[in-house]
Amino acid sequence: MPELPEVEVTRRSFAPAIAGARVLDVRLGKPLRWPLGVAAQRLIGRRVGEAQRRGKYLWLPLEPAGEQPGHPDGEGGGLLMHLGMSGSLAFREQPPAAGPHDHFDLVTDRGVLRLTDPRRFGAVVWSDGLDVEPAAKLLARIGLEPFDIEFHGPYLHEGLRGRRVAVKQAILAGDVVVGAGNIYACEALFLAGVDPRMAAGKLSRPRAAKLAAALRQVLGEALEAGGSTLRDFKDAHGVAGSFQMQARVYGREGEPCRQCGTTIRRIVQGQRSTFFCPSCQKR
């Protein structure tokens, strides 16, 4: 599943090229998780603004460009996009004909932004703004961004206080910090020396500070590596990520810990694999 680094890498790979483009056409394929929520014709003639990211959602503003039928001057809005479990966005000047898994094309005078999603858990939804439904509802319970200046040890400690769920599960929930997916949660917990099985509410202030810093470090490394490609993730130019090649614990069950030599273990938490070093990570 594409997580924060993969979504941000995707945004960076197409945002500069499409900003300022004029929408010429919209092609809809098979239904996605939610309907578009607006007549496709209403998008034609709009200008594409600067693509933004909130958690694992992408926001593509579509601004009125002169007096266009169906969207008078001053009526803003945009598309809220989610890649689901297997989706990807590609931006090309002349893409090939749409295939069976290509479900949305935003055709502009600079190229085509295409959503490909074999499982169709992704979404492209129109919203009149980020502060109104449906965008406001979809983004309502998302926690702080890990690179937000307000995300730090005291904030994380307060957010986890009193929670009995395992600390890894609490991180993945997304309501305290957003975007720390399974791979990155495993890696950050290892860097912070925290056992993924310990109750979140038992995390001390000093250890919360270490974990907050580790989350920023790991996600920063993932961005530099272009994200992780375990199956088929690629950015908007078709480039795969490589972070999985430098993972310290993820996917390394049975191998020696690079820090102490202890065998890396794998357990299942919330139907997801958790990898950790039983020696370096303490409860």
C-alpha cells in the first residue's frame, strides 16, 4: 500500500509539470471507491493549481479560468485523490490507450494525469474546498504530519497517553501522526529502541522524543530513496522506489541484526507483519 513517502514522491514527480495546465477533457473508467461527485464536463476549462498532500491524500486544485460554462469566476474547488492499496498516478504527454485498470484520465494541454488501480480501492473525488465535505470529512481524523514543527516528543507522548493498544498499532492508526505506514513504523521503532509490542500508553517522555525523531528520520530517508517498491509502486514517471533495499529490520526475518547480531523476528500485529530485534528493542 502506498504510504506517505510514496504519495509525496508521486506528488513531487508530477506537480511542477502540471501546475498551470488547462483541463481539456476527463475520462472515467470503471467506478472507484467513491464517485467523482461532479459532472466531468464541469472540470473542462479549469486551470490546475499546485498539487498538495495531506497524509496519504493528494489535493489537486482546479481553478476557474475565465468565464467557462458550468463554473463561473470565483468558484474554486479541486480533486482529492487517494491511491488505495495498489494505485499509482502517471503523468505523460502522450500516454498509451487506456487499459482495463486505468480508471481516471485528467487530460490537459501539457499531458495526461492517469490513475491506474487494479484493485479499485483508490479514489478521485471532487470537493469545493478542503474545509467542506467531502474533503473535510475524509481528512477530519488525520493526525499531524511527521515533518510538522508541532510534531515532537511531548506531542507524541500526550497523544499516546492512556492507550493500551500496542505502540506500533497506535502509530499506524493515523490519528496522532499520519503516514507512518507498516514498513516505516517497524524501522522507526527499531531506531528508537522500542519494542513494537509494548502498550502505547507506557511510552515514557524520553522514549517518545526518540520515537518522534526516528519517525522523521526514517520517512526522510524514504523520501530520498523514492519510497518503497515491494510490488508495483512507481512515481508519475515510472521510477520505482528503493528504500526497501536499505531497511534495517523490515523483511529481514531470520537475518542477523546489523546492530547487535541477534536474529530478527517477525510477528503479526493487526494482520500486518512486524519485524524487530528482540535485543535492541525494549518494552
